[in-house]
Amino acid sequence: MFRPVIWAFLFLAIGCSKESASGAAPSAEPAKAGHAAATVKPGSHEDWCEEHQVPESQCTQCNPSLAAAFKATGDWCNEHGLPESQCKKCKPDLKIVRPPKAN
Ligand SMILES: [Zn+2]
Ligand SMILES: [Zn+2]
């Protein structure tokens, strides 16, 4: 007679534990001042390095490990240690425009 009640209770308990596991608070890292968070979409408005005026996802000065990828494609200025496509010393007219904010 009591069995249906017990099953219902078990079902609820499982449902609750599942919910709390998936709803666990993510360890949110605060973004460094002036630098985009690691989670931003490359090519978005948020993906921007204020300091060097290039997309943060392509900023070899903030993230030197990116340099290898530019060198591999031949897009590298040895003289200034920057991707050629970002080197304003070689290309004074170069303008890298920050992508507009998505609505
Ligand atoms: Zn930078
Ligand atoms: Zn250069």
C-alpha cells in the first residue's frame, strides 16, 4: 500500500540531485582590466585588446604563444616582433577596426 509513495519519493530525490549537479555554480574568473575574458567569441566586439588595439584572440603581445601560428603562415614581421598584418610601424596606414557590438 505504501509502495507507490516510496517510488515517488525516490524519483523526486534522483531528480533533485541531478538538478543540483548541473546547476553547480561555475568558477567564474574575473576578466583582467583592459583585456577580454578567455570565454569571448573570437572576432566579436568583446574580443579586443585595448592596450595593443588588436583582437585579443590575435594579440601576440599579450599571448606570445599565438606568434607561432602567425609565423607559420608567413604573417610575421621579424623586425618588430609582430604579425605583419598588425605591424603599424611597417604599415603606418594600417587600421585595425574593433568589430561593432552585437545587439
Ligand atoms: Zn594585447
Ligand atoms: Zn614591422
